[in-house]
Amino acid sequence: MGGRPFPVVLPFIFSERTVSGIKGGGAVMSQRKQIDGSGAQATAGMGGEGYYDHHSEGQREGIRQQEARLRDVVARLDLTGLELRILDYGCGPGRTSMVAFHTVLNALRERDAGVPADQSIVTVHNDLIGNDWNGLFANIAGPGGYLNDMPNLRVEATAGSFFGTVAGAGSVDLGLSFGASHWLSGQVRIASPGSLFFCDLPEPARGEVAAMADRDWTTFLRRRADELRPGGWLVVDGLGAVPDADDPSGVCAGGRKLYRALWRVASGLADEGRIDAGLLNDFVFPVYFRQSDEARRPLEGEADLRQAFEIVEVSNDLLPMPTEEALARTGDVKAYADAYAGFVRAFAESTLVQGLFEGSTASAEDAARLADDFFGRLHALFTAEPHAHGFEHQIVTLVLRRR
């Protein structure tokens, strides 16, 4: 591998609150009940074998935009403990996570007082059991990894949903989560004819999805309050939304044009009988993009969270999107369609397979062929209408300190 040897074997740390029924080497994840009660998880994890890593430049750019915030938080970390534990919630296969950890570890090394020579630094990676863990470990130890950034560095992994407990009580000094907190805890099945995106739903469906998202967000914050040490920090971002009177939904939600394109492709396949129309009319993509007031609501309205967290910052920003910038710079429509369709497939495929394709086909092989057709049509749409479906990279960011 080059550099110093990989430190220690990386064990999975399973929590009773996130995983149940571990038998014969398998694991069955316990999930929060969704609106229709079927309990399927929102995603099986990001694409493996390097696919997600190759198509996640937008996510990495989002983390680069957080560098100043991360450096400011690192400058304020308490370094008096025997070890410093940094946990990334929703790490994925790792290339995005590497950007965050390089920034944090470099900022630690550059602190005026420095890190005590005898202090261990523990980096912890959390994601669903279905994550590409081999890809993550390869990224940590590979040429773009952070393994040699600091001495006294130990790496751990904890597998399970971040809607449950994934670390010991009071054990985390710095919690990070980038581009993951907008996912809901499970698949959503609710009458939604004409749309698969939360902000385009009619009432009362839109309000019911918003209520589910609020419960999930409150749960996420409570689990982090349990896990952070007094004085510890949490930096979390996810796709966001801002008011927009000119949009039929009333908001500019990140990626709104993309999700409307997904509906267009899916409804076309349903018209041809390739996707079950009943499934599609009850399918909502299991994400929710919060406005700033929605992100603050449980922190200000729930007594335990008011007592647990100091709100340092809540912001909603429109960030650069590499695919859109490249199209504007080069005018290369084919490259744009290749990159954009790959970006979408990397994060969306498992959700669409579970929620639409498997229920519309007779076998896993047929579902895979349907996925190929779906994303092929999406690519064709991006090619034919390259300026109509661009991704608006609206991000809501919170910086919180544990009291």
C-alpha cells in the first residue's frame, strides 16, 4: 500500500438499537415504521465497485465548500482528553469522506497549540450495512486516503442506520454528516399521483411526508445528543430548500428539476406497462429537503434538544454543481449527460429498484434490465434537453455544540 501499515483490523460495531436478528453471519436491520407501515429502508447504500465514488464529484464539491466551517470548529475543539473521536455519519464508499477527514486532520495538525503527542485520534465511519465497506477501506488506505495525515491515528467502522445509536454515550468529540441527513428512515408509500417528489405532493400527503421528516430529523438529533461529549461539536448538512413564490410548490428545493425529470421517465415507462402504475402512484422518493426554519424547529421546540445543543449556525446556501459548471464552460452535451446521469444513478438506483422496479418485474434480472432502460432514458432526456433539468445544489447546514 505504501506509507505506514494499516492500523488494526477494522471491526464492525453493531448496536442493538440499529441491528437486530444477527444469525448465521447475516444481519437484519430494524427500521422505523414508514407511512404505510411496510418498513423498507430508504436505500440499500451507495453504489459499490467504485461507481458511487466515480460519480460523486457534486457531493465532494459540497464538502469542499464547508472547509471554513470545519476549520473554525476544529480550532475550538477541546483537546484535553486521552483521545479525540471524530465520527462521520453516512460515510458512503469513502471518497467524499476523505475530503472531510483531510480537512479536519490538516486543521488539527496546524493548530497553534498542536495536538498532544500522547493523544490518540480515532476516526469512525458509519453507514448502512449495505454500504461498500471494502471500497471505503481501500479509499482510507489508498493514495487519496488520510491514513498518513496524523500520528497516533486509529480507524473504526460502525454499521447501522444513523436513526439509531451508532456510538457509545458521550464518546464523540466531533460529529460530521454531509449529504445524508435529507434521507428519510424508510420508503414512503402514500397516494401521490403525478409526482414522486415531496414538494410537489398535494395535501394532505405533503404534510404527512413533512411530519415523517420532522420525526426523523428529531430522532437523528436526539441520537447525536446522546453520543456527543459535553462540549462536542456536530456539523451536518443535507439538501435544503428556500421559499420560491415562482415555483408551483412554493419552494426552491434542491434538485427539484431532477426529480421532476425522474417522474417524467417513470410515468413514460408506466404508460408502456413497464412500471406498475399502482406502485408509481403510491411512490415518493424517500428524501426531504429542509428549509432553515424546519431544521431549527426541534432544536428550539423540543425541551431536551434545547438543553442539549447550542445552535452556532444554521444556513441555507446555493452551492456550485460541477456538472452544470462544466456544461456552461465547455458546451459538451454528451459529457454533461454522461456525468449527470451517472451522478443520479449512483445515489438513486437502489431506491428505485426497491421501490419500483422489483415490484414491476418478475425477477432480479428483469429489474436490473428495467434499471438500465430507466437510466438510459434519463441520459437521453439530459442529452435532448441539457438546460432544462439542471441540479440546483441547495444545501442547509447546521453547526451545533453539545452543552
